[in-house]
Amino acid sequence: MKIISVNDIAEYDGEEVSIQGWVYKRTGKGKLAFLLVRDGSGFVQCVAFNGDLSEELFETISHIPQESSVVITGTVRADKRAPGLPGGYEIGISAFSVIQAANEDYPMALKEHGADFALDNRHFWIRMPSQWAILRIRATVISAIREWLDTNGYILMDTPILTPAAAEGTTTLFETEYFDEGKAYLAQTGQLYNEANIFAFGKVYCFGPTFRAEKSKTRRHLTEFWMVEPEVAFCDLDQLMEIEEQFVTHIVKRVLKERRVELESLGRDLSALEQVDVPFPRISYDKAVEMIKEIQAETEDPEEKALLDIEWGMDFGARHETVLTKKFDKPLFVYGYPTQVKAFYMEPMPGRPEACKSVDLLAPEGYGEITGGSERMSDPDLLLQRIHEHGLPEESFKWYLQLRQFGSVPHSGFGMGVERTVAWLCGTDHIRETIPFPRTIKRVYP
RNA sequence: UCCUCGUUAGCUCAAUUGGCAGAGCGAGCGGCUGUUAACCGCUAGGUUCCAGGUUCGAGUCCUGGACGAGGAGCCA
């Protein structure tokens, strides 16, 4: 018998097929038994009728424990009552074999769970439809990222994960012993290496795990997360924004095309995502500060009003980003942040050294910063001065400074956090659901 | 690091002024020919986070601790 994938079930209406998978849920109604079976590609209802099967087989089916692994053969039929993902089709069981009958004390009941319990059981939680949907969307986001970059002339350059020193002095690093060479640190960005790579390859990207030992305990932070970082020679800040908006639009359109079943199962408002298209609105940091001040003036709630306090020169908090993005229905570029709140390597605005050629892309609906980028500094003397100002070890950056002395050109790049992007696309309220096994300040298990 | 909140059955949560430890879900058994978080009946299931203290009596009050969550800062 032909073994099919559940997500292709519509192609087999009326045919007898087999599926191999796991019993997700079982309900019964006297002489009928309903099994919701998942096979990795989807969820499908299988129906057993007492009159069509031997008494022994019907008893087996109507008592099969949740999560048992099974092979089921039967006839596919369209029935709008049938639940499932994609749903609308069910299998009338004619043959049924058990690979392993699961223990009866499966810990994940089919109901809502608290965060701590769900995360302790992450190895089981990923079997549930919501997590299954999010992680399938994640895979498509990653595929779309690679597809766009690979077809637009970007060369993949894997950058090191073990690195000699802080690339950006502001964040804390995971430290490890490195033989006789002293300390090494887990990478928090591949950008500096990509700045070397562009002088050999023009347009490059790196894509891998990134590590931040910050003691952040919020729904937007992980200690290990995935970041894609494109870097482009002969590219200024305006050109960078054009690249970013095409890139993000491509990702959104592909997820809408290929993961509609998953998005709908999550209850995501698709109309919000369907509005995403080039060009994205662009506002300066100066304008953003003005807008936040206006919003603050209209705010009644004193607590909220205090959270919105802002003066030119301050970085935005989560609250600032949220109120700002609610004024737009597409992702929003904010460019020209104060130099003092950004990393050392950003090119100053012409005639305004207090601001730099940086740009953040803020997702709509309050999901916050999903990309951060800038035009990189090209003057070697100023760069050295900045490294000193930030208290960074000059010796570690010798090679980086040399890049500016042998064919330096205007160049720009950005980093995009995969998990924050997936959280936005899925409408998930916590980033920990967007990676198979999240690492946070309080969790390295399972 | 700081602020706030929380910890009771496998899970989600109740428990009045300090007075017999409870429900729903899940599990097992039985019933029901279309279930969608099914429904109905029965059964099993407890170190109330830990250590002290007050009290005739503590899930509840006090002291200390552990663990967790969300937010701030920082960032993608």
C-alpha cells in the first residue's frame, strides 16, 4: 500500500492509502472511534466503525494510548467535519498496526500548560499543533532567507563561532578556555569578519547561531539565537534600506504562500502580513523622538506616560518601539540614531558627528526590532579613535583596521534575528516558542 | 543587578476570619454510530516548594531560603 504524507492528502480523495505516524488524540462514540493522527507533515482524523472491523481490532483502536506509533491503512474521503491540519479529509480505517503502544502516563495533556512545565517538556511540546506550526514556519523563514540571498548574488561565508574578543563592547560574552592562547569567546556577531569577506567577494552573508550572555529576562531574548548578517561593498545607508525591504518582503510573501495552513492554525491575522510590500516607511531618529513625545503628551495613564519619557540621545525602550510601530501598518525603518547608543564602527552622519548612519527595522504590532544595520565607518583614523573610546583592545582589531588601508569603500550591512522575525510572523507572544530548544538565562534543559 | 508576582493531585487552578485537602482536565474501567476542549457514570491519584517559628489547631500568619515568571537595563 502506498504510504502518503498527510499534507498531500487532498490528492488521494477516494483512494486507499497508508499513513505512518503517532496517535495525537483519541475520542470514541460507542461503535465509532476517532483518532487524530500526526505524521510530521500534518494531522488527520482516522475513523474506525465497529461494524467494518473485527471486534479485536476495534477494541485495539478504541484503547490505543496517546502517542502510540502506528501504521494505518484506509480510504481517504472528503468530509468538512473532519478536524486536522490541513483538515477537511479523513481516513476510514481498514487496517491498523501498532509499532509501539505508548505508556499511559504521557505528561502533556491536551490543554494549556504553564511556561515552566511546557519548557521542561519541550521534547514533547513540539508535538503539539501550535509548536509544530511555528517551527515549520521557522524552517520556511530560514529557507526564504537563503533563497533570496543566494539568488541575489550574495556568497555564503561562514564566520567563526570561537572568537578572540568582543566585537561590540557593550554586551557580555560567553567565555571559554582556548588551549594555550588564553580565553576565547562565543561569537555575538560575524559582522567584522564579513567586512573582510566583502573585499574578496563583494556581497556576502553569514548565518549561524549567536551567543549573548546578557542577563535579559524578557519575552524577546534568548542567550542562543540565530542571526543572518548580509554585508555589501559599495553600498550606502539608503541602498541598505532598499535591500532590507526587498529581503523582508520576500520572506513574508513566501511564508504566506507556503505556510498558510500553519498561520491560520495559529489564529494569525493574515491581512496584516499581506500588507507587507516595498517600500517601507522611513523616519529619522529625530522625527521618531518627536512622535514619541506627541504620543506621550496624549497619554492619560501616568505609568504609561513615565515609560514613554524620552530625550534626544537616549536609546528606545520596548515601550517606545511599540507605540511608534502602532502608527504604521508596515515594518518601519528608523535611521540616524545617536552615535553614543550604537556600536563603534558606524559611519557618522555628514556634518552631524552626534548621529550615525544606522538603521533599525521595527516590526509592526509591537514586535520590536527585527533588524539592525548601518553604513560602516571607512576612515581608519576615526575608527582607531572609536576603538580606544570604547575601551576595546587595539591588538584584536589590527586586521580590521588594515581593511581600511587597502581599498576601502563605502559599505553597509545588517543583522536579522530569526526568532524575532518568526515571532512577528506567527503572532507568538514569546520568542522561546520560535526555536526548537530555547536557551535562556534560566534554562539549558532539555 | 533591580522591581513586581507566583509555587496546593500528572496538568490548570479553588480552599471564607487560622478550623475535615477540593474541582475541572488528563489517566483507568463502563455506556453512547460523527466526535471537534465531546458527553454521562464509576475508580485511582496529595511531603500544600524547603527549614524554622507562633498557635489547642497553619495551605492560610511570621522569619529565612530555594525555584520560577514578567518587566527594567541591554540587545536581534
